[in-house]
Amino acid sequence: MVLLVMDEEKDDWKQITKEEKEEMPEEEQEKVLYLDGKEKKKLDFGLGQIKKDNDVIGVVEGPEGSGKSAKAGNIMRYISKDKFDPKKHMIGSDYEDGIKKIEEAPHKGFLMFDEGNVFFLSTDVMKKESRDLHKVFSIFRQKNLFVLIVLPSFFRLNSYFALDRSDFLCRTYLMEGKRGYFAFYGTKRKAQLYWKGKESHNHNAVTPTLRGRFTRCYSLETKEYKDFKLKTLQKSLTIAKAIRRKTPTEIKRDVIQAMIKKNPEKTSIELSKTLGISSSYIRALRLKEKSEFKDTKDTQ
């Protein structure tokens, strides 16, 4: 592990020894950042990409209680040169607040989506938020942002975000009931893991690029962050209550709509014979789909 402290004069991290840390006042020791040496090189490479006018998007996942927020917070501390402020740079379940923070993020800035939040829920309840994701990611590119997405499972992302628009994956896990362990996957191994492990959610399908340890995050020990987490939890519970299982009728309707969409060359009469429903109902569904598509284009 590498021990880092901020050099205020140079506005950059400075590496120190274990002995130097032990000689520091207790309150200063709390601010020391522990980072795996190999992981630091990966993050430095990412910072180099930002300087070359690219964006960098990472995913941090892990089961409940494995420390994924702490791990993500430490990454944010490092890439921001300890300027990471959860109140300013974290996006939770408040959609409007999230949009505001994204729009106000400075060029080559940084943001952290905590627990995946409303932007990454693929439910009917959050249609608008899901539709806005492509716009959000285009802003990341335009502003050359460093972005972390924290969520329970990498496999819940669709392929566009998991493969095309993210650069690395960091997975936290427990070892004999203890937190503080992580596995890091670079771009290629992240893609391999997604394709080989997605069906059964098997994280052992691919060997990670590296494994390491991490400690708690100093920046996430504040009252402001705990209040933020409580607000996010309350919002998430509200969203969860709004999500319900589909009825058999709704499932049948979805299947019919999928069949109609996959067979645009067939007439309503032809499809009605195949699906066993009226041609007028099929025409109505097609008109509705065209109307929704037009509305989506108008908002872009």
C-alpha cells in the first residue's frame, strides 16, 4: 500500500512512510490516504486520459456492507487531489439535484453517483431518467469528466454503459466477514467479465486485473455525508414502493408489442392471425409507438 498526504504548497499528493505517518498528530493521521500501488498507476493513467481531453468513467460495485462507498470515496479523494466534497460532488436519488450538479460540473471536473441512484434504474417508473442517460453521458464526454458510478451489481447495467461507456470496474467484497478487499478490472477484463459472468452473475468467471485492500474514507465520515445517505435511502424506498410486479395481462401486452416491433414489414392483418388478436388493436399499438417515438425525439 502507498501512504499519501496532500502537499498544500504543491497542491498534489506526497508519498510518506509508515514511520512518518506515526509521527503525525492523530487528527492529521486520519487524513492519510491509503491506496494500492498498482491501482494508483491505473488511476494515474486515467488522469492522463482526462488531460488528453477524454472522459473517464468507472463502476464501483459490491454487496451491501462491503464498503463500496468508502472505496469509491477514496478514489475520488485521490483523483480530485482531496477536493472531493460529498455535498457538492455526489449525486444520489434527487433527480433534479443530480441534473444541476452535472450541468454545473466544471471542465475536467469529477462526480460520483452514489448507489447507482435514479439515473440507473431501468424501470417504467423512471422512464424519463433512463431516457436522459445518453444525454448525461454526452455531457461527461464534452466536459472531460472523471465519473464513478456506485451500484450493487455491475451486471444490472445494460451493455452500452457496462461496456461502451465505462473504462474500469472496481468490485468490493468481504473476506471471512471483513470488509476492505477489492478486485480491479481494466477495460478488456471488464468486458470479458460482463459477457462470461452476466447470465449467472458469476464474478469468478474472469480473473481480475489486480486485487488489493482499502480502508475507510475520511471524506465520508462527516455528518453531511450521513445526512446525504439518509436522504438517498428515503428516496430509494419511495421509488421501490412505486415499482411493482407486472400482471399477466401486462406481460402478454409486452410480448405482443415486442412481436409487432420485430415485424414491421408485416401488415396488421397478418400479425393478427399470428398473434390471435384484432388487427385494429395492432394498428392502435403501432400508432401509439410512433407517437411516443416522436415525443422522445422532440425532447432531445
